[in-house]
Amino acid sequence: MPVLSESKPQVRVNRRVRVEQRVLVLALSFLAFLGVFPYLFMVLTSFKTNQQFVDSYWGLPIPIHFENYVAAWEQTKNYFATTFIVVAATIAATLILGLLSGFILSRYVFVGRQFLFTCIGLLLMVPWIAALIPLFVLSKDLKMLNTIWVLIVPMIAGNAVLSVILFKNYIDGVPQELFDCAVVFGATGPQIFRYIIVPLSLPVVGTISLLTMINVWNEYFWPLLTVTNESLRTVSVGITFFQGQNETDYGALMAGYTLASIPLLFLFIFLSKYFLAGIQGGLTVSDK
């Protein structure tokens, strides 16, 4: 039997949908290119000498100079160890504080619980720069200046606020029946935390870990202000030594920035699944 052809209005609708999809793809591709272009420019510049940078600002690095990465690594290799220690300690403490506090605020009823959570939420409204001077004075009084602790403790305090809020909201979305069933089978509070909360909170763990590492890894002003010991400098501060008063080695400087960005890229690749799941889970919980 003959096949019925699509009506003209339907053909026009399909054609318009395809055109709109192509325009949307082009627009999103252009926005993605704008976001990636500064990074690509940094990578290309990292293979240039200063003369190549002046002669061909937007051009390709021909010939390629890998010695910029050698110079950048020699300058920053000692700073990477300090930065990794600070990042690892901050992430571990932030996750422990966030998980425990979020679990207690979500599943335990006590006087002042809502008031305490409101006060924690209000801390998000305090900008980092407003707490800079009091935090510096407190660190000086505690004799933490020019020590590794002045890089770790304030970072924990700054990132724990968002961690508590995200974990608390996420645990609120876990069905109460799951906890009731665990209690019926004789599970205690620590056992519920270890065997139920921790495994279910892995998406938020990935999100907090990634956000905390980005914040700590990119922090520049606080390490510059509180640390003068060369062995305690972080990568973000150490890279700036390529910028001299009279001359800047742009190739080595961009190579240093590229090396500093590699750990963040690898961490995002490994945690992107948990990061996206944590965002989607947070949106789902907020919609309930």
C-alpha cells in the first residue's frame, strides 16, 4: 500500500527545529571556545621565547621550546610538595567536619539546631576579604604565622561552611525509612554514619573535594601575606617569581601556570562523575 508523505506544515516544523538545533549548537560551541581559548593561549605561549611572544603574539610556537617547562619545574617543584600537603589536609578535615556536622544537624533533634544551621548559613554572606584582617591578627596571636598551620587551618574554616550546608541538605533527602530500618536491625548512630551516610554521600564528597582543591590551590593573597619562609610557599605564589621588575619570562611563566593547572584537570576528570551527581542531587533535594 502507498506510504503517506509528511504534510507540508510538518515538514516546515521539522526543518525549523533542525535549524534551531544547529544555531544552538553553534552558539554553545562558540561559548565553549571562548571559555577554553585563554587556556589554549596559555599553553601555546608556554612553548615560546620572549622574542617569539613579541613577534607572533597570536601565532604558533615555531620552533617549540620545551626548556620553558624545565625552568618552570626547577622553580616550582619545591612549592608543589607544600601545596599538596595543604590541599590534602584541608580536604580531609573539610570532609570530616562536613559529614559529621551535616549528619548531626540533619538526623539529630536538639535545642537550637535550626538556629545553629542558620548561623552557619549566614557565614556564607561574609566575604573572605572582610575577615582577612581579623584572621591575620588571630593567626599572629596564636603564633601560626610562617608555619604550615597558617595555610591549613584558615582554609579548613573557610571551606567547612559550604561543606556543612551541602552535606546537611543532601542527607535531608535520604529517605527516613532507610534509617528506621537500620535502627530496627540494631544499628547504632556511628554504624548508620559509617555504613549508610558515607557511601550514599560520595557524590557530595566528590563535589566538596573538587571545590576545596580549587579554592586552596588557587589561593594567592593569604599565603603571600602570612608566609615568608621559602620552603612554605605555595605554587600560586612561587610562579610569580618569573615576573621580574624589569623583565618577565612569559614562556616560563605560562609553563608554570600550565604545570599548576594539571593536578586540577586530573582531579576534575576523576571526580567529574561525582561532581555532576552531587550537583544534580543537590538540585533534587532543593526541589523537594
